[in-house]
Amino acid sequence: MDIQCSQQELFILKKIAKATEQLNTKSYLIGGFVRDKIIGRKTKDADIVCLTDGIELAHTTANLFNPAPHVAFFKNFGTAQIKINLSAETVTTQNFFEIEFVGARTESYQKNSRKPFVKPGTLQDDQQRRDFTINALAISLNNEDFGKLIDPFNGLKDLENGLLKTPLEPSKTFSDDPLRMMRAIRFATQLGFKIDNQTFDAIIENAARIKIVSQERITDELNKIMLADKPSVGWNLLSKSGLLEIIFPQMMALHGAEYVDNKGHKDNFYHTLQVIDNISVHTQDLWLRWAALLHDIGKPATKKFEENIGWTFHGHEFVGAKMVPKIFAKLKLPLNEKMRFVQKLVALHLRPISLTKENITDSAVRRLLFEAGEDIDALMQLCKADITSKNQQKVQRYLNNFALVEARMKEVEAKDNLRNWQPPITGEIIMQTFNLPPSRKVGIIKDAIRDAILDGEIDNNYTAAYNFMLIKAHELNLQPVQ
């Protein structure tokens, strides 16, 4: 075989070859499995194309295993899937090898849809409908030439050269299925490949076609770009291709640096790309990476030139935080605790930096710990990633200051235990004590108790808080119920 497979994988492929022989048909291993094996990338699934019925081949293959795996099939699409457990000892999703079967096909498209008309075809028909030459590589699973590489579009050479090209004319490829433009940029980001010049020109030419693709499919590709080792590659290509202006204009608005009276500001787009790369070195957390991407999203709306000061972005963290839910909704990202996590980090990302510029008080540290809660460590990671100066002495000075802030936070945290802390007096207690309905006065008392504890005016216990509540209530002409 022209690719190096594990013994387990080879065992499975020979089962498929045997089923192929029993049905007197032809089958081929094709696409991502072949590509990834050649370049040494981990694989967890494989695509099999056969020259007759893919569903029948899946059932026949499954019956060669003991026990036979379940066959999930979709008659309307002519596809089937089986999952083989690679470990007899443990059963987890990571131990399963997924195999998808489909009949060889040819496709044609209508202008306003990326859903093709499909009809049976030859192996070469199936290979030329693939998005890129590196994904059109096939390996024979037939007795007469088992393991032979079939490469009609020089995909192996493109793999060696780290180049992304389409099997057919690129403009037609992208016009037919515009999602392929996103996939080109995602593969370039994940694999560290270059998009062929003619291919990239075709993406620019067809960028507007992305409008017929569902937001869910676009966002799936964005998330894959976000999880790459260096996400900035993808975001930069999205910008240069014209796709970003269509799918995420708020991000595109970060571009550019203006000068007035020889005073300029950094290009917030490229600063943001550096921040996302910085944080990606330290975390695989998709939502922390999204927080890094959106941390300055409010800057275009708050940019202002002030005499004797220069360019300012006052309040951009609060404006950005308000933008997060709308951005998540537009991109069909989850509107749950993931969104709230990103929103919180965008709102708080300047707070630790401000603490490095002043004498750190316990009160300021308490407030930050209270507001960040369990996300304080993620917030500090974001703040460190936000240091993008080319002046290494300046970078080190910031990092040293952050180390002091973190040390102080540990001291206060050990003493006050403020993560996920709630004041000892609740709104319910206030309402019961003074026989009040939910009202503004309840909120005033509750906030006053919280602020007094955070500012160190009273101890963090029930008795101190209760006595303080009585004082604040008296100021509001309230008397406890006897």
C-alpha cells in the first residue's frame, strides 16, 4: 500500500476489500484519510467510494465483523456509515473509527443553491467533483491492484509542495459550491499550505456567492480556523479574499490606522490577529480564543481623536461586550454560558491592565475577583496575550506587573475566598426583614452591602452585613418588621 496504515486500519480496509469482492464491484479509499496519511496527520475516519451501491457495500462490510457494527444509512443520499471499535478493552468515542460509504457520482449545480443534482458516475467523475487535488487522491481496495494510488490531478505533487488547487477550473468549483472557498482557507490554516494564485483569485471573484451558504456551515469552518495552531492565517485570508466583509463586517471594521497631527494608532485588525495567535499557544479553549478575537471589537465605534491626547477608545470594552450577543446570534454561535463567558472577558479585559498602573488596593482586587469569578484565570491569560508590542522591554515590564497583580490576587483570594462569592444578605432576606416587595430600595440596600464588603468597610460575614443593612435601611426611612 502506498500509505502507511496501522495494523488495525489495514485489517479494516481488507474487510472492505473482501466485501467489495463478494459484491463483484470496485471500491476505493478516497479523500482526507489518504491525504492525512501521506502527510503524517492523525486520522479517525475514512471515506469509501464504490462503483455500485455504497449502502449495500456498508452492510456487506459490517457483516464481516463479529459483532457486526450498526449501519446508519441515508437512502436519499446513497450514503452509509459504520463505526468500528478499535479497542476491545474500552469503548469511547475516541476509540471508534468511522467509515462512510458512497457510490461514485457526478454532480451538477443550479446558480442559487449549493445542493447538487447527483447521478452515478465513474471514479474519475467522483475525483473531479472533489474540492481540491489533495482531497481527490484515491487508493484502490481491489484485489488486482490493492493499495495502488490513483492521482489524476497531481494531488501528490501539490501535497509535497504544500499547495491548494482545485481539480477543475477554480471559478466553476467555487461558484458551484461556495463553501469550498471557506474550506480552502480552513485547509490553508490547518495544514500551513498556500492557496494557488489562480485559485485564490477565483475566491476573490466568487466571494459574493458565499451568501447562498447557510450560516451554520460558515461558522463551522470559522470554528475550525479558530482551533488551528495559528488562526491568524485564516482570518487574514478571509480579509484579503473579500469574504470577511460579507460574513463578519464588524471584524473587518477593525482594519486601518489613522493619523492626525502625526499621531496614529495601531491597526486593531492585525493587533487582534496577534492576540489570537498569542493565546492559541497556551489554550485549545475555543471560547477563550473567541474572547481574544472579540476583545477589541468595540474600538471602531469608540475611536476618537482628542487634542493633547491623541487617539482614544474610551469605553470600548463595554461597547464590545454589548456587541457580543448580537455577533453570536448572527453567527449562530451558542447563546448560552459560552456567550456569557466571552462577553464577560470582553467587558473585563482592561481591568487587570489598569491594576498594573496604580497602587493595588485590596478593594480593587476584591472587585476584580468578584466580577471575574471562576473565569479570572482565563481573563489573565487574555490580558497577557493582549501585549503585542515589538518592544520586548515593554512586554516584559507588563508581564512583571501582571505577576505582581496575580500574586496580590492569590493573597486576597486566600483571605476572602471571593470566587463565585455572593453577599451573605440576599434580596429575599431584605424583603422579609422590612416587608418589602421587589423594588429599587431592595437593590440599593443589597448593592450597598456588597460594596461595603468589597471595599473592606465591613467584614464578610452575616452579622456584620445584617447590622450594615439596618443602617442603610434607616437612611431610607425603613424599619424592620417586629
